[in-house]
Amino acid sequence: MDASGTTDSDGSDYTLLKDLKWKIEEEAGTFSLCLWIYLNTSATPLPIIIIQQAHSDTSSSVPFLALNKEKHMMLFPLLFLHKEAPDQENSASLTEIPCACSEIEFPTDKWVHVGCEVSADFMRLHIDGEVVGMKAVTSLRNCDSNSNPLQKVTLSSVDNELNCYVHKANVLPLSSSIKDHYIKDPPLQLSIDSSCASEIEEGSDGVWSIVGGKASCRRNFSLDVILSDAFGQPMNKELEVFSSLLYDDNGTPVEKPNDAEAPLLTSYDGIEFTSFDRPSKLLQGRASFKLKISQLSSKCDNRLFKIKFDIPKLGSYPFLEVFSRPIRCISRNRNTRTPSTVLKKSTLLVNKCNRLEEKSSEVKSNPVHEGKSFPPQKRVKLGLEKLASTLTANPLLFHRPDEEGNSHAFNDNQVEVMSTTSLEGKRETIEETENSLSDSGSVEAKNSASEVMASERNLISDLSIFKYCLGGLNERSLMLKEITPSASDQDMDNFSQQISLYSGCLHHRHQIMISKRLIEEGTKAWALISQNNDHIHWENIIYEVEEQFMKIACCNSRSLAHQDFELLRRIAGCWDYITKENFEKMWCWLYPVAFTLSKDWINKLWTSTSPKWIEGFITKEEAEASLYGTTGPQEPGTFILRFPTSRSWPHPDAGSLVVTFIGTDNAVHHRLLSLDYIYSCGGREMNVKPLQDMLLAEPELSRLGSKKSLTLLEC
């Protein structure tokens, strides 16, 4: 057996399928063809033949591997070996030829491992190491022992225009393991980690809005790019990732005007550079970008932009470059926007022990009825004396944010004075950012942290505190993983209070304080699950993950449902197999959620099944669909409680609850509940009203909804 074609290693690992041919020279006619495929079918009509088989004595060919109209992979019998092989003289529809066919849709625009097992008596199709289709066939050798023309069969691409890349293509003996070929030396791919994005507002049409333009107005926005293998495992290579600004409609570079700045800039230590001059280096497979756009869409015929990230050193391949979503670059004073999901922060209602947040990276805004704008604020410092007395009766109150996401629950002791005009009918632009305040930023941080500063010296350096306050989620996560093994509980407590002081956000303290247990228990859980293996089948981790979750959540009566595990799989970013990197992503989201549920206040809601106060692990879209439906919105005041999928440790609001509800405008709204009361009041939590009573006391909430059916709880 022999495979002719170029499949070099080290930089030439990838080749177009059209450049490959496999000549089957095995007399017995049994073999396995294994290869990684990256297929782009967006411009190719289905069905398509991916690999054809032909005989040197004829000019015609028949399919060997194909995709049907439903994107199901099909493996056909081999010429001169199987009686059921396609007829070279009579062309037939793909559906009329016996084949081994998968029942799942074949993924495109990503790497997929394909194994074609050819035996005298069967054909077996493997996708990502698993058998997805099998067909019993009749061997011609049993009918005619003198027949031996198989050595002349050639496998090759049928369409030179097919945009299909191949990695590590091998023809192997039938005795070789296809799964071993799958696991060894997977291909690389580049992707954007949107969970680390900040200062980006996403519209309902999927377009990002970014504030740019002249130097005095434009803002930094952050994006992380990950180089990983096909299993999602980050690749620790010393490479540089470049970024450039393109027009979204045709992919051409955005021009630099005469005597003007480059269209895309990057910031290092507060200094701006042309993005191409300062690429970002990969650190543990991740490159972090802080970018600015100097060109406004309004000055470019209202065209949309997109950012391209690539690694020129590895070559120009579609899987080693990645593009952002379409971008509309706007000026800071622009007021009219598409209803949007915002990736920047907001401040919520303040109470000494508790607050309810309105915000989110998952919020749809209301139409604008008042055009008043406010100056941008990093945070609003609120006096607490009068607020505390007025809010004690019910610490879960809603407030509408202004245009910059700042709360209007002001009083006479407010430090930074802003206009307190009525916001009735005003649109909600609820923003968040990972680098400044939490969505529920707390001014209590100054008082609590200053006491520690005055009494003792922190053993963790001031530089670490400075870096943590300015860093993104990825930087903070890496810092905590470095600090926690050697730091005592007292060190972590001092560190958390100083972070709260300098960031102005008390919620950082909770995330820092759970770090030690989160990291230790996550490490033990992965060691128990993986047993020193790099890739674990998803089904093999379900039992252990559920055990860990129920132990941390202190709950034995409600286990995780199928829908919960499906969401965890999406958060982990894996398919059939999970890697350590995938597990860590899932764990950083799941542990804070389980920790929140361990609190008696929330645990009672989680264990309640009639009614079901918390709808398991569901997405924003699922919550909206259950409240809106095909016939229109449910009655105003109908709400669902859920955990936001965009909040993972060490985000200040990881593990918090979101209220998704129908407002009086019949639109869906999302507001985040602060859990300060639970974490800060300790033993006093038994002296307060149950959370469900406090929720139903809110004027905007009147009845509890359900994902499948609606349960009414009248106030």
C-alpha cells in the first residue's frame, strides 16, 4: 500500500486535498485511510464527492467518500473488491449506491478526523475516532479467485475547486488503530476567545459596536486569540500573532489616510503602536490584544470593519487565521444604537449587605425615548447612610442605568454628582468590562481594605496588586494560579481586600477567596478523571463531574440534567473528547455556581422542584424563547432565574444569578442579582426574608416562568 502526495511535517503539515493521490497496491485489498479534513462547503453546492476512486484502464471514476445533501458523510464500496461497488459505466445518484453512512451532520470549517476502514466483508466509517457508519459487503474475491486488478485503483480528489485541506493523510494496514492515528499529532487552529472580550457592544444583528475615532475619544477594547490543537489543547509555541483591520464586505485592508494614524492601533504600557508593528506573543497558547480603531465607519461610507488575526510564520491557511465579527466603529457621543448585548460594565443598586444588579453582556436594550447622554464614568461613588436606611426593608431593588450604565440611586452624600433626571422610558445600555469595576461594584471596598492596610503589611507585592487590577480575566487567572499554592489564607485575605480597595469592587474579594479551593479541587478532579490521559471521552466524565458538583453545592436531592451537561459541554468548548484546557474552562464556570448553591439562601431555591425556581443551566437565548415564544411575549412581570454563561472565575460576578423577565414594554430584560448579602452577612442570613419573597416584592416581577411551561405565582 502507498500514499503518494506531500504530507511533510514542521510547517508543511497541511496540503490541499486536490494535491494528494493514494495508490492502493495491497494485493489483499484491505486497508484503512486516515486523515484530518478541514472542509469549507459554504461556496460548494451539496452533495459533493470528496474523494473519488478510479482504475487506470478507464477514464471514468466513481465516489469513494462523499457528503450528501444533509451533510452526512458516505463511504462507498471499493472497485474490484466489492460486488456493491458503484458501476463505472452507469452513473447513479449517491443515495442509490449502498454505503456506510453517518447519521450526524459533518462539521465544516473545523478540523475533523476521518477514518475509512475497508475490508473484504465490510466498510466502516470513523469520525473523530468513533464508528459512525458500517456496511456489510460482498467480496468479489470469493466469487472469482483469479481476479486481481485491485492494485490499479487510485484514490484522489474529484474537484480541483473544492476548498478542502488535509493533515496527516496515511494509508495504513487494516490492523492499525484508527483511534491511535486520531489522537497522535492533531492539527492546529486559531480561534477568538470571546469570553475575555471587553469594551465591545454586540447588537442584535451580531455587529460589534466599538468606540473609536480621534485619540481623545477612542477606547481600548480587548480580545484574546488562542492557538490550540483540534482537541482545544493550547499549544505552547513561541510565535507572534498579528492583527489587521479589514473591510467586512470584501476583506480588503482599511487604508491609512494621508498624514493620519494607522486604522488599527495596539496599546503597550499606555503607548499606542501600529498593530502590525507590535504583534502579540503567544503565552501558553494565548495572545492578548488591547486594540483601538482610529477610523470611524461614518467616514468610510458607513462600511463595517472586521479584525483579522493570523500567524504568518505558520503559513496562510484558513484555519490559522480568524476574523472578528463585523464591527461598526462609532464616536463616543453617538446615542442612537441598535438594541444590543453589551460587553462593558454597569453599576447597580447599593446596599450595605446586598444589591441587585442590572446589566449584562446578555442584555437587550429598549428603544430610546429620551436622548439625554451623560459623561462617561469609570464608577459612581455613592454615599450609603441614607440609602441603607431606605433599602433595609428590601435590599433587592431595581434601578435603571443611564447611558453609561451608572446607577441613578443617588443621594446628598454622593461624591461624583450627576444629573438625576427621570429615566422613565429611557433605553437600557447595560455595559460591563472585565478590567474596571464589576457589574455590582461596591464602595464598601475602601473601608474594609483600608483597615488591613493600616494594621499589617501584605506579603504579596504591590506590583502583583497593580497587575491584577489592570489585567484581564486571563491574566488574573494566571496570577491566582501562581499565588495560591504558596500563599496562606491570611495572605489571600489581605490580597483580596487590597484588590477591593484599588479596584473599587468588593466582589473581587469573593473570587480571590475561593481561588485556593477552586484550583485545588479542580486539579484533583481532573487527575481523577483523566488518569494521566490527555483526551477523555465526554461520557466518561459525567459521573465524576456530577459528584463533584453535588458535593460542592451541598445538594443530594437534585442532580444535573441532560440539558445541564449539554451547556457544560458548550462552555468547555469540546465535542466527543475533553482535554485539560476544556475541563478548566468548564470548572471555572461550574465551581462558582456550585459554591453559590451551597448557601442556604440559594440552596432552597435550587432544590425546589414545584415550582422550579432555578431553571438548571440554560442560555440567554433559551430563557428568552421560553418567555417570548412564537405567539409573542408572556404577561409582563413573568421571570426566570438562571446562571449567566458569560461569567467564569475570576470574573467578579461568577456564580451570580440573572433574572430574565418580560418588562412593561413587552421586551425581554436581563438583570443580575448581587449575592453580597449572602457572602457578607454570614450568620445573619436566617434573619432576612426568603429570596423568592424579595423577588416577588419587586414591582417589575410578578410571576415565575418555566422553560417548558409557565407556572404562575401571583404576588
